[in-house]
Amino acid sequence: MDTKILLENGTNELEVLEFTLDGNAYGINVAKIREIITYQDVTPVPNAHPSIEGIFMPRDTMITAIDLKNCLQRGTSKPGGLFVITNFNKLDIAFHVDEVVGIHRVSWKDIIKPDATISTEEEGISTGIIKISGKLIIILDFEKIVTDINPETGLKVNEISELGERHRSDVPILIVEDSVLLNKLIVESLKQAGYHNLIHTENGQAAYDQILKCKSEGTLAEHVKCVITDIEMPIMDGHRLTKLIKEDPETKDIPVIIFSSLVNEEMKRKGEALGADAQLSKPEIANLVKVIDSLVMNKQ
């Protein structure tokens, strides 16, 4: 199946691959997918997490296979089905699924954020729900699934202390991140690094509304001198936000840093075309601080 459908930059659209487990419909952002292959036998890893089926090496690349059914507490997968091989946060991981249904092009505006009746924001593993032809498709938070299995793959907040003693900075930074947990960790990390003048929002639309409000009040320079944004977010994604900021003469000089698990070579080209000043993979929180330092140093 072709998982490389091209989208224009900054259109606020994404493609979602629909797949099934026990007849239930789930989804993943196509931008995370390297390829889809038929199931291959795996080599079990001693003392591994129960959701790790094992490892295999297609084309001399070692890949960890994760039993998605086990992650969702729906039992254990049997040999067969498909592996959806993903790449995010610089990791190659195969997720074992029953079958692939197809790819849907949707707008981020059409994605419904799960409410507290489904799961708490910090513990849930669903980033959104879409309705296609009367059917509900649950988009899974694959980064959280992997981090729950191995916390070392998540945000490396311990690297902040390795930066040494830092001076406090009054530079106002706007953080755009829909994950409550990651939003909190980024804010705490930047405060530890000396940046305390922080505004955090949960999606691109909320961030852009904040920018427009500051523009109308004539306080943009006082409240937004740097933007740090995720890519995947409901309502408005980070690429669309970057496009809007960089196309506006009044905001185009504000540094925009894309901080996302989706930062690979292809996504970097998209970000560069939109005018992003820097792009970093999410585990690199210490590098994020260094990039902020370099971008805002000349803005003060």
C-alpha cells in the first residue's frame, strides 16, 4: 500500500491509516509510517516488556515488534496479520495489527479530542477520534504507547540539569503542545533552564488566537518572541500555524521551532519550506534549550 500520499504544506490536513484489531477500527498518522509488510517471525527478547513480541531484521535493520493488541489489553496477537513499521522519535518500530483497511484524508478540524469519560488526558492512549462513513476510528497515541513500554524513549528531561547553572530569562515563549503531560514537561524543563515567561496552549488555533489578540492589543513583542510547536494537534496543526506566522509581515520574524516526534528528513523539508527556524525531535529537550538560546539571543 502506498503510504506516501503527498499533501501540500500547511493545509491543516493529514492522512490517517485505518487498521483493525479484533474488528475494531484504529488509526495512525501516515506521516509516522515507513512501510507495511506481512507478518514475519520474530525472535523473543529475554525479560522484555510483555507487549514486546520480539525483534526481526528486514533488510539488515533491526526492528522491535510490539503487540498492539497486548498494549490495548485485548489479549495477545497470534502469528499472522501485518506489521505497520513506523519511524518517529528516531526509532524504527513495528506494530502488529490484524488488517489494514485504507487511508483517509482528513482535516485536523475534523478530529474529536477524547473527553474524560474515555480516559484522563495524561493516561489515555488516544489522541483523537474521527468519523468516516458513520464509523468511529480511534487514533492512537503511539508515542505514549512506546514511552509506557520504555520511558527512556520519551522526553529526556534529565539532560536539562547537565546544562549547568543557567541565568533567568524574561524572553516570552509561546508553547504549543496538545499532550497535557508533554506540555507540562516542556514547561518544567524550560523553567529549569531559566525561561520562566511562558504561555502554553493546546493546539495551533489557540496559539494563533493568542498571537492575534496580542497583535490587536499592540503587545506582541511583550508576549511572543519565540514559538515552540508540535506538528500533530487537533483543530490546527503545527505546520499550518508556522505557515500563518511566517506569511504575516507582522509576525514573520518571530522564531518558530518545530518540536515533534515526526521530525525526519521528509518532514524537515516541509518545515523548511514553511519557514520554520529550527526543527527538533521530541526527546532532544536539551538541544531545544540550546536552539532557543541561539534564536532569541539576537532578539533581546
